[in-house]
Amino acid sequence: MADPVITLLIVDDHPVVRDGLRGMFESAPGFTVLGEAANGVEGVTRAAELDPDVVLMDLRMPGGGGVDAIKELTRRGARARVLVLTTYDTDSDTLPAIEAGATGYLLKDAPREELFTAVRAAAQGRTVLSPAVASRLVTAVRTPAAPADETLSAREREVLVLVARGTSNKEIARELFISEATVKTHLTHIYGKLGVKDRAAAVAVAYDRGILG
């Protein structure tokens, strides 16, 4: 049976970029572009109207930036996964976008096939970070006082794998037949062992250390 078609919303303030992305995805099997928006505010409105699987979100846009839009989509509990697609890979751009709830972060110079793969992964709720962004994120979350590697338990690894897929605490609890409080305890232990403070950082460091394949 063929894979379901992934629906997209493109949010970017440059018409040429939107046209290019639309043409690229519409020429490839398995994707449908439902619409476009020129800024974050319009993007949130269009996402509510169109209910896409994935939103391709630029970050710096006049009239409403991407990070605020991601925060609002997260606040509203939007079904869409947000894949940031931008020319910027600085820490000041990367971390706020991931913390706001973006499923992934790619640069606009990513090869066509890498972008297709990233959108498919994002649609499944998996975290997608370009190598350059992943290395920056890992560097940003590391501190000199970070503890030496401690081995994660089998259960902590299970929790971390589900976190990497974008699974909520409630969904993790349901899947592993444990309470939400137990999930939070496991996350606290994971953060301590990896020397991080949040879910995005835990995933980034786990990939960097080979804990997640």
C-alpha cells in the first residue's frame, strides 16, 4: 500500500522561495502543498484553516517571525509538525525555535532529497536537525560542569526514543504503561545523566553521543 500523501504549508516572506519550494514538492510524489503564508501571523491562521501535516517555517519575517508562530501553534495544540527551514544557523535562532516546539531545523541549502526525507520524518513526529544545527545545539547545551557520561537504563532509553519522536509525556505514559509522574522522573534522571535541561537538548546530546541512532 502506498504511503499517505503528506500535506504542507509553506511560510516564508520571499515569493521566489515559496514558489521554488512549492514547485519542488509538487513535482515529487507523496507531497501536496495546501497553501502559503508570507509571515508567522498569517502562517498560524492558514495552519488553522488548512490543518497541514507539516509547516515549513522561515524564522525572520517582517510582520511576524517564525519563533512566535511556532509558540502560538504549540499553544493551540496544532496537529501540524513545524520544520524550520531558514538561512540562519546561529544559536540565537536555533535554540528558541527548538524550545518553542519545532520538530526540526534545516538550512535552505539542504539538498533536495535531504529536505524530502526531513519532511517525511517530521510528519512522523521525529526530530530532524541538520548536522550543522545539531552540532551548534550540542555545543550550546554543554557546560563545563556537565557530568561524565552515565549509562542510561533500558527504561530511560525507551523514554528518550519516544521523546525523540516528539511524543508527549501523556502519550509516553500510555505507551509504556506507566504514570505521567514516572515519565517525569525518568526525564529528570535523563537530563541529569546527559547534563542538559530540556527535551530538545537531551535529544541533541543523545544523537551526538550515539545513544540514539
